[in-house]
Amino acid sequence: MASPDAFLANMKARALKGGEHGPHFDRGVLDVIKQVETTGYFEPTEMRGIFQLIMDQKSIPGFKGSPLDQCLLVTQDEMAIAKQFLAGHTLTLEQALKYIEGMEFAQNIIREKRKKPAL
């Protein structure tokens, strides 16, 4: 079985090479790996739910404009957090969902690899 460091190096190499999920997914994977390399752990993200709700606003009958301009399914505080996240990562809503998907993928894989085998 590969060491955790070798596993992270392999996952990093694959993300740097680019994959079928696209560059924003790969960027999410790489950001999680960077957190682990720097601090030894990662901060789980709760952003997917907020961004999914913002995107879902477009499906409300009569909705017009940008989902970032209205707080129909999210609070003003959640919208402010989302806008800050987008600005800080220079992403669109669609890109942010792919980025977060990559983060969650990496977090789940790392979490599974860190589990100790049952005795």
C-alpha cells in the first residue's frame, strides 16, 4: 500500500496534468492538497449547498437576472459569503460548483485513506 505522502503526490500529479472534470475541479483538488501539505489537514467546505441554492434560483418561475442579484433561496449573509468566495477565487457560479466538487472529491479520498483498518 502506498504511503500517504506518495498518495498525495500521485493525486497532485494527476490534477496538475488535468483531467476529464476540467480545470476548476483540478484546482479544487490542488487547493486541498496544498492545505494538507502546509498544515497537515484540510478545512471542509460547506459552500456547495449555498452555491447550489443560488443556482437553483434560476428555476423559479418568473426569475430574471443573475442568481447573484437576488436572495430567494439563501440569506443575505449566505449570499455575501458566496460573493466573497467567488471574488477571492475569481470564479463564476458554474466554475465554483466544479471547484467545490474537486475540493470535496479530494477531501473524501484523503479522509478514506486516513481511516485506520479495522482490527
